Amino acid sequence: MIRDLFSKKGRKAKVPSKKGKNDVPEGIMAKCPECRSISYIKELRKNDMVCDQCGYHHRLTAGERLHCTIDEGSFEEFDAGMIAKDPLGFPEYKEKSQKDRDNSGLNEAIVTGRAKIEGRTVIIGVMDAGFRMGSMGSVVGEKIVRACDQAVEEGVPLLLFAASGGARMQEGVVSLMQMAKTSTALQRLAEAGLPFISIMTHPTTGGVSASFASLGDINLAEPGALIGFAGRRIIEQTIRQKLPDDFQTAEFLLEHGQLDKVVHRHDMRGTLSLLLAVHKPAGKERG
């Protein structure tokens, strides 16, 4: 299965029980951050990592996201071997990046490629918060640009699932430049008359939310996703006002016109299929 390619290795984690705390292998059980119920990971995965008690959407790895979104066996990955080169010589950046690669099974915080959704060809990118919190550095920006250009070349829609803490601090201004770089690539897609569907998942923040993630022709989000630029505390200290409790949630943004729809994970594949059918490009697409 696609998701198994990106699954995490078993490690030790503590899960509370009535008798106290016991060490159990990570990947066996998970506690819901919303309702605090404990579920077997195996059962959660059967439910696409959605809590069956309260509907909370747990984070997905890139592999899990692809598994529940695209047609099985249709994924062809692009640029899998690209690795960041530490442009600023940031202390311990190379070592920490290697640790992320070992833990996530990915070379970077985004996976891009060609896939089909109910038979319709798309170019798709999926960010994974398990790699450096999904931060956007030079490689993430380059892979998104290449995905845009591939969509233009093939005349097919582009789908990007965002999950990120923002620009990657270890790459400084290089990471900030990716905001303009990805936005420019999306402009080329728009000029070609091809649809870009952006799906924001928990969390989508910082430079990612301020660039490509918010530039979709159609902007979707999962329920309860944190979406915003700066953090709540910084904004409250700056404007010296108390913000609403649901501020920067997907539902708040929908209410205020910054999203087109909040889509439950179980409905995402069907929603994307419908949108692709309605907005099918006029030109020929690759079979």
C-alpha cells in the first residue's frame, strides 16, 4: 500500500492507562487531542485517521494522504532524490535533516508526482509535517515549481495538500524566496488556463499559508485545521485585543470568505473528483 512506504518506524512512547503509565510501541495506540479517547492505530487507519468518537482529523503522512485520495497504483513520483544542501551552513542542519529522513522515510517535506483520481489525471503534491514540521525550504519550493511546470506541460490540473509550520528558518532568506518562486509558477499555471486546487490541512501556517496555499482557484480545508500566518499570541500582543476562540480555524476562515469549502476527509476524494470533472481543462491531457 502507498501509505506503508512512508510509515514510521516503531519507537517507544508512553500511553496513560488506569493503572499508570506503560511503555508501548509507538504506532499501536493514539490519544485523540480533542476528546482524549484512545484508539488503536490500526482502527484509526481504517477510518482514514479520523476519530470515530468526535471526528477529529489526525495528521496524515504523505503516504497515508495519497492512499485515501488517489486511485490505487496510479502514483508516479517526481524528483524523489532531491535533498537540501544547507545553503547557509546552519549549525546541525544536515544532521537534523538526516534524522528527519530516517524517521519519516522521505527526503523532503513534500512528495510530488502524477496520479489519477477516479480516472482523471492530476499533478499532485502532498506535504508531510513529519519532516521538519513541513517547513518550506529550497527543495520544497523547487519541487512545487517543477510540479506546476509539469501540469502546464501535460495540460492537467494541479492539487497541493499543505501541512506546514511555514518557511524553514535554517535556510533564512533562501526559504523566504520560495514564497515568490512558487507564486510565480502558479501564475504560469493560471495563464495556461489550468485549475489549481489547494487543500489546507492541520497546520498550514507562516510563509506557506501566505503564498501558494492561499492561491488556489479553489481553496479547501479539512475540519478544524489551523490556518494562519502569525501565531495567536503574537497577533494579540500586536493589536492588543483578544481574538475569538475559533480564530484561524478552517471554519472561521470559511465564515469570513477565505475558503471555498471545509471538507471532511471521508468526502475529500469525492469532492475533488467532482471539481475535476466540472473544471476539466479544454486541452488534451496525458492518459
